[in-house]
Amino acid sequence: MEYLIILGVCLAVYSQSWNYGPVVDDIGNREKYKLRPSVHYSNSFLARIRRRLNGQAPFENIYLDRAITVVIHTAVCLLMFEAFGSLVASLLFAVNVSNNQVSLWLNGKRYGINAILCLLAFIFAPVGILFWFITPWFQASAVVFPILLAVKGYWYFAIVPPLALVVGGGYLRKWMDGRASMVKLELKTWNYHKIPFILKTIAFYFFRGLIPFVPVMYITYLKHYGLIKKHSDEAYRFDLPALVGLLLVLGIPYLYLLNPTLFFGLLWWLVMSTVYSNWTSITVIFAERYCYLPNIGLMFCLAKVLEIIHPSAWLLVFGIYLARLISYMPMYKDIETYLKHHTDTDPTHDCAWNIRIQNALFAGDILLAQRHVDEAISYIKDSPRLWVHKAAITYTLGRKDMSAQFFQKARECAVEGFRDGLLPKIIEIERQTNQQGEQ
């Protein structure tokens, strides 16, 4: 009966998303796949499945693509019940708004697949570890999962993550170097100054998963850490968020003495959050899909706490989660609705603004692009790419002197430390803009 309830809730809530269109990376992936020669990819059956499920080869039928996303999220909820035996935890997880980038976004499938593999590894332990070995094939978010199996009683699995890092370390370093080439050295190295920032990150993820706020494309919390001095100083400061993170880290082991069930739920959350807690950082932009695996443990813990408070207390939280999810789901129906949601609810981040500006330019509506730029800059004064857009648009409209001033402003923002290697790109864009104007 419990399985039917979970299945019914997931299908009832998410079936409407089958009519939604592709957004952001979903669109890019579909366009890129049409242009890629198939010779560059293995055509084996497993390779084709992986590309399909990773979003690299989206299904032409958008309804099928979305249906698969719903099936993956539903499977996670069902396996969560099988693993923990808590219907309440599975239902809370099913409608948690912070899971939206996996339960609704087509490109988030890989995180759902890794959740399925980890839950199978947990259910069928110890031989289930074979499922975990498949996770890097999709996404690296489950790298520390064997620690949970070790805590469950299979202590020898504690050696698996370091052993995997030794065996696959060369490939991992190569991948990290490619990603890290875009950011400053401070972001990709370890030093003890990062401890307060790590603790703040842990606290941030705890409240993000527990109290689902309005969905955002990227979370702007300390987004310029390591890039602009005043933001780095803020990140290094030991303040209330860092204290909350410290209490969580120290309190979880103590919880084992009071309630081993709650301990394991929070330990699952903490262990699975460490991958994205900025011990050494590739990027400090937080995306809600990073919450997905940790939320399994967090929702299990929340369900048990609510049961202690009152047997029916979970219905109130479930109703709040469900109402918020239903109200925000339609943002995925098309690209403009999706982007407008993010610029309205998170106007101080330039990612959605940048895409809206580019879309207006691609459509040939330069005046709309100009309005987007001006509105974005009213919220964000230090984004080099917004000033580059403004400079290029101004040049196109025939105001060359003002365009030069805006390019200068973009260079100043880049010099302030926004990102290594960005200044030469701005100079090259300015050169190309002037060259095209002369022609």
C-alpha cells in the first residue's frame, strides 16, 4: 500500500510537467546533439543509454524526456521507502522544492540516477557496493557514499573512497584542472582560512534542504568568495552561520548517544554534502541539484522528528512543501517563464539576466536586450559580462564614445578580481566589436 501511495503522489504532482518545454541547458544539449557527428561517441548500447540519461543526447520527444525524469524521481522515492521504511520521509522528499533541479529539470537526471544507485547499494549491502561503482559513470556526487556503508556495519568499505581516488586520481585531476582553469588559485586549493567558509556552507545546505525557499538557478550566497576581497573577508569571518555549521558537525556524533536513528539520517546528509562544501573548490556557485542526495538523509531525519512531536505533524510540513512546489512548478514550462522567474526572484545574480539578453539579441530585438541590460545593471553593478553586453549594444546603436566607457567599466570590474583570464577576453570582444562596426 505504501508503494502505491508514493507512486500516486509522484504521478499526481509531476505528471503535469510532461507538457513543459526544455529550459536552459536542456535547449543547449538538444541543439548541440544535432550538430555533433556521431563518430565522436561510442555507439555501444550502454554508451547510448548513458548519453540519454546524462542529457547529452536528449530524446526528440520532449514528453518522453520529461516522463523519464518523473520516473527517475519516483524510483528514488520508492527506493527510499525500501531503504528506510519511512513513508513520511519518502513523501516529504517527493515534494521537497529544493529537489526541483532533479525532479523537474531534464538535465538533472544524472543526480537522480546516482541516488538510485546509492539506495540500491544501501539496500543490497554488502554486495550492493557494485551499484556504487557505476555512479562515477554518471556524476561524481556519490564519491563518499561508501562511508555510510561503513557506518552501517560494513567497516571495510571505509577504504573504498581513498582507494578509488588512488586508482582514478589521474582522470579526476585532469577533469578538475579543466574545470579549475576558469577560477582563481585561491578557490581550488586548501588552507585553514577556509574552515569558517566550509562551516557556513554546511549550515547553508542544511537550511536550504529543510526549508525550501523559492527555487533559484544558482544560489548567490558568497558568490564572489575568492574573487573580490570584501567577499573573501566575509567568507573567512567566523560569525553566526559558521557557528551553526560547527554545532551541526559537532552535534551529529553526539546525537548517536541520544537517538541512533536521527544520527544516521543527519550523518547521511552531512557525508553527502561534503562533496560540495568547498574543502577545495572548483566553483562556489551553489546549485539546488547538489542538495538531492543529501536530502534523502535530511528528510528521513525530519520525518522522525515530526513523528516524535506528533504522529500527524508531518501532514502540515507535507502540505507546505506541496503547496510551494505546485506554485513554482510552472516556471519550467518554457525558457522565458523560467528565466523571468529567476530574474524576478534573484535579480542580484547575472546568470539568468545574461541568458535573457542573449536570447533577445538572437531574436534581433536589440531594444529588448537593452532594457534587460539596464534593469540587470540596476541590481548588479560589478558584473563584467553585463557591462560588455551594454557596451556592445550601445555600439550597435551608434553611440561609440559611450560604448568605450562601458568597455572600460567592464575592464575595471575584471581587474578588481572577478575572474582570472577575463580581462583579455573583454579586450578581444571590444576589438571585435569595433572591427565589425568599421566593416
